Amino acid sequence: MQRFMALILVLTPVILAVTGIKLIRDMSFGILQPPIPELWIQFVLGVICLIGGMYLIGGFIFHRDKKRNKLQKRFSEKK
């Protein structure tokens, strides 16, 4: 059960980023998704989802590498 929950936590930002890419792509082809009233709102929501998903993925990788001491000296904590 713990592995399943970990998988869900890892896949959530990926799904968020993919949703953002889909919304941006649909806006560029003029396909309006049902709950969104305007194309420009769909584009803004897509960008927010994409940036949010990439931010969470990048933060996860940064935190993991920081715990394993695989960062450059400029990113490590100064003591």
C-alpha cells in the first residue's frame, strides 16, 4: 500500500504537467474544453499547470540530490 501511495505522489505532478501541455495544444488548434469559457483562459490555465508540474518535479529531484550530496557546491548549504 505504501508503494502505491508513493506512486500516486510521484505521478501527480507528471499528470499536472501533461494536462498543461494538452490545454496549451488544444488552445493552439482552437479546441475549447467544456468547463473553460474562453481560449485565452484555457491557455493561462495550461501554462499554470505546466509550470506547476515542472516546479514540483524539479523540486523533488533537487531535494533528492541534496539528500544524497550530488549537488554542486554553490547549491549546498553554507555552514
